[in-house]
Amino acid sequence: MDPKDEQKLAGQKVVVDQSKCIGCGLCASTCSDVFELDESGKSKVKDDADCEKAGCCQEAVDNCPAKAISWSKQD
Ligand code: SF4
């Protein structure tokens, strides 16, 4: 991974805006360590999600057809 990307990932996590999510499942299939569909059929970020380790979060952000996934500063 590009060092700049690693810097970007450090201290950040992804969030899903469920009001935008259309439940297509793309994020859960491209990045199954981080995303899963919940009981309402919308994507959610797993509690133990680790984007630095998974390395697929940016791809999920870029490919979401509803632009429902974004980066957020970690608390
Ligand atoms: S890729 Fe986007 S629209 Fe599709 S399930 Fe994931 S968050 Fe929802």
C-alpha cells in the first residue's frame, strides 16, 4: 500500500449512511471483513472492522453506487 494511503487510513474508519444505502451488497462482497448487510438488508460496518488490516475499504468507498460509504475520523 502507498504510504500516503496508510497515513490516510491511520485514525480513520468508514461509516455507512444507511439512508443512502440501496442494499446492493457490493461492499460486503468486495470487503467482507469490514461490511455486512444487517437484518434490514442495508450495509453496516462490523464492530471489529479494521480498514488498515483489511485494505479494501477505499475500494468499497469508491465503488458504492449510492455513495453511501465515507471516511470518518476515529474518536
Ligand atoms: S455498496 Fe453501497 S449501496 Fe451497496 S450495500 Fe454497500 S453501502 Fe449499500
